[in-house]
Amino acid sequence: MNIALIGATGFVGSAVLNELLQRGHRVTVLARNPGKLAAREALTVVAADAQDATQVAQAVAGHDAVVSAYNPGWTVPDIHDQFLKGTRAIIDGTKAAGVRRLLVVGGAGSLFVAPGVQLVDTPQFPAEWKQGALAAREALNWIRTENTLDWTFLSPPILLQPGERTGQYRLGDEAPLMNGDQPGSISVADLAVAMADELETPRHVQKRFTVAN
């Protein structure tokens, strides 16, 4: 497939890039600083600002799907507004380009830990992650209103960490997966496997899902 990828220099995006290239897909990366990515076979890097819908549309036109692992950076003071600005530009740019398939890696904060209670609203949710998590929840709510896009939203488990690629994971939907009474976890490499699997064999079109090992 011919895939446009946003956020390829980040923790999740770099793992997704590796997985897609290993599977033989052609990947076009949108990057504000193209020099951050080394040349690789089947990889094209274009200079584009993910917060500019026109630039996104120009860069993703003609691709089979857009995969977004966009995150402006957890240390950005106004991460909430930056995250939403980028999300809106990515949605609008994808639609303007006529690409129907959009896969988004979101956050775990919008998963339901009890009826009507999302993880981000619990007292124990870390303050340093809260603004980004709130923005990711708003992004999911926006995406849910899209009926012209074949979108999928992947929420990682509560624990997302470095680690080996096993190629194995469990599927969930609106609640975080658990390991007994402990939060579920997954390596970022296996999260990328789940995203690539969904891209190749869609099972969650216009749905959110989650995974864990």
C-alpha cells in the first residue's frame, strides 16, 4: 500500500514507520523537519506542517490511507490547543485530498474505567499528561462525528513502553484491558503491529479499539 504517515519522528510514529516498511509498504512521511529522518528504501519524506490543512492535503493526496501518530510534544506548554489544531488540520486535509481511510493513534485517557467514567477524569490520572489526554479525548469526539471518512482510532493500553516485538496482542474496545487487577501493557513495537494489522485487514472502521499484550 501507499501510506502517508504523520508523526514519524515520535515514540509511536517511529515504531509504526518501521513496521510499515518491514511489511513492504511505501510510506510518505510528513515532517516539519525532513532532515530528522534518514533515507530508507520505500520511504519518501516531504516537508509539511501537520497543523496546516492545505499542506496536509497536498502531501497525502493519492495515498491509500493516512496514519496519524501526531503529538506536538508532551513538554509543549499549550499541548492541548496544539494537539487539537493538528488534529483538525489532519482531518480536514485528509478529506480535502479525497483519502477515505484515516487511522489515528490516540490516548488511553478516553477509555472507560467505569460506566460514564473515563480514565482521564479519575483522581489518580497524572497531572503532567492530563492536558494532552483531554485533547486526545476531544479529538476522538471530533472523529466520531465523521461519516465521510473510514476512520479508526487506536487507544493504547494504560501502560505503553519500549520493548520487543512479539506480534501478539489482545483486542478490546471502550475499556482498558487488564492483566488481572493490574493495568494492561504493550510494547510500542506491538502497538505498531496492531496498527499495521488494522490497516491491512480493517476490523474497526468508524470505531475505536484498544490493545494489550
